[in-house]
Amino acid sequence: MKRKQFIALLLACAMLLLALSGCHDSSQKTNIKQTDYDPAAAAEPYLKNLLEMTDADKEYVIEMGYNDCDHMVTAIIGQEAGIYETLGLTVNVTKTSKTKDGLVSGEMDVGYASLTGMIKAGAEGAPVIIPAGSHLGGSKYLVVRPDIETPADMLGKKLVVGATDMTQPNWRSFCNQLGIPFIVDYYDQFDMSSSEKNTALKAGVIDGYIECDPYASIAEMEGFGKIVGTEWGAANVSEDRTEGWGVHCGYYLNTDFVAAHPALAQRLVLAHCLAIQYMYLHPYNAGMMFADSFGVDPTVGLRTIYIKLCAEGRTICYKIDDTNIQNYKDYFASFAIAETDRPQVEFLDDFVDTTIYETLNMVDFYEFIANEIDPLYAIGTSYADFLEIAEDIDGVDHSSTVGKTVEKWMDGSTIVSPLDQTQRLCEYDFSEGYINMTWTVDPASLGLEDLFENYVAGELQ
């Protein structure tokens, strides 16, 4: 089918529909609770390891960017929890899709952004490094209309996927999970930005998309979409989902900034680590901070934090090492992505530079989890139980209805609503380094006989 471009008129109509239906007013602050969290006490064990700030450091305004994605909320926590101020940092935090460009040009000193584009920029000489872990796996979702119930229902639908998705692990993983053919010619394809997808899905302009949170949780909360697939973005996650991740979205420093202001760079890495700890220690407040900064309903904020910290595993993590790098490399091979279509993964070895992190002598992340978080809430705790624990931690009365309005989430359902697995259309085997897709139905019975000739087992990567 011919690839389609998103039509401006339809988008305008969809935006009108969304405006009429109402949305969360980001100007109305949610109820972030006062807790016993003391950023000075949290930072105190590491102060002896910090470089002295110069007068220029004390006057410097740090430019920090973060993208519109759940993986980036640490930027806001550092600000709202008082961590930046405690460490003597003046940080201007900006939500923007241009974080990568700002880091590359030097207009931004530090930021949170996706990995693939940054790797390419780094390999081409951009002055950027990954100084610590951030988001090591998880949370790309396939979201579709609620009435799509079987794999066959997916065929011919209007999806925000394209030809380049055929060479991406996310799409191949979703197809493998659901038993649907991976060749995008089986679907009607659209182009649009992240912020447009829910508007279009709600208006019936599209039938599904691939995206991170908060978009997927918004669709589920409002009932116009459902998650049918989750891709974790790492090849070798351990069974307990604690360790073994790859690398997903990243935390980056501009190296020109590091050279000019080493004391500030060191404090920023410490602030990043402490903000991650805060997410785990105060998940309710973290959810409220997320809701405020992203302009979403508090329920979406809480659900998003739950998925990041508990449902999928401990995917937000400040420790990063060679294992994560190797898993990221193996990830593409595990879905038979041709080497010519992979990011410049070999550059990761130079791109990840944990020298600054190592000067901090931070408590090991997994020791922190085992000692302080596992006793509070285990991986796989239900959303309802997690929310009750989070309320206890941050002093929220259990009579509060915040976060409890979506029955599907409160009744113990899994985070994914898979399509009917008894009606899978195909099966996959990637073990030989190419895609071996075997139909479990006759393609002709689905009206796909002419499209089937586009695929011959073993010929495509």
C-alpha cells in the first residue's frame, strides 16, 4: 500500500475534537506532598568527593533539556526535590524535542534524550558523553483501538509505522509478540509526531501507533486506546528483571562544558543519581512531579512511575557498564537487524565515559535497590498495591481517589492486553541471523496472496 502523509485538515479536526473533550490543565499544580526527604542529607555522604566550585561556577546558569517522554522525568525531580539547589547548581530546565541538537551545538550543557540519534551524532564527532546510566530498557508500546482484538484485526489498519520500522527491533518484537507479519505493506501507514498520535487515535484518523509514555497511559486512561505490546529495548534481561538491561534513553553531558566546569559536571552527575533514588524512595511524589511537568492527569503520572519502577523492572538505573553496552549490541542481532541498518553500536564503548560517576563513590544501584526498595515494593507488585504503598510512603490518605479511576489498572490486570494468541497469523525465528517468518494461516484466506510474494523466508533481514 502506498505510504500516506498525515493530512493537515484531519489533524486540525482531531485537535478540535481533543479541545472540546477537555484535557489536564498543566497550570494547575498537583498535590506534591511534604515529606521527610532532605536533599542535604541525601547528598552529605558524597560531599567530600566533590571538587570545589569556582566563582565562575557559582554564577553559571546550567542549561538542561529533556524530551517529552517518561524516561526523562529525572530532570524535573532534581529541580522539584531541591537537589540542584542543595548542590549549589542553578539549572534552567527545558522540555524540548531539540535536546540532542542543543547538546551537540553546545547551547545545552546537559540533557536527557533518546539514544540512537545521539550515538550517530557522537560517532560524527559531537562533543557529548554518557556519564552514567539513566534508562536502561523498557517502555516502547504498541497502542491500538480498543475494538482490535485479534491479529487479523491489525491487517490493513492505519498505523504510525513505516518502511524504516521494518529494520527496527521494536516493530519486529511487536510482530513476534502478536503473531502478525512484519512487512509494513500489510498495513496503511501514516507519519506524525509523538504529540499528534493520541489526538489522531482519539479522532479515528489512525488505528494505532508505537510510542512511550505518557501517551500510552493517556490512551488507556481515557479509553480510546489499549496497550497490546511492550518492548523493553534490551536483549538479555534477567528473569528477575533487576539486572541485565541494555541501553535505552540516555543522560548526556556536553564535553566542552565538562572541560570548562568540571565541578558543575560532577555535581550534575550526583544530582542525576540522587534524583533516580528519589523516584524509588518517593514514587507518589515522583508521579505528581511527572504529571505537573508533562501536563497530564495525576493518574497518568502515577501509572507511568509504577511501570518504570515496578511493573517492568528496575529500568531507571544510574549504574552502567560493559554488560549494558554488550546487551545493546546483541539486541539488534537478536532480531536479525542487518549490520548496515544498526546504529553505530561500536561507538558506545567510547561514548559511555563513567569517569565522573566513579569519582562520586556512589552507593551501588543494585545495593540501593536490595536494601531500600525491595523491602518496600517488589517487582511485579500490582498497581493497586503499589499505589497504596506509595501513599503510605508520602503520607497520602488512602481515601484519596487520585490514581484510582481506571478499573482495568486497579483490578490487577497486566500492563499489556495482548491480542487473542489463539489466532496468531505467523511465527518467527531470528536465530539464524535472518527473519524466518512462517505463516500459521493461508495468506490467501486473508486476501494477502499478492502481498505474500513480497516475502520469501530467509531472504530479508
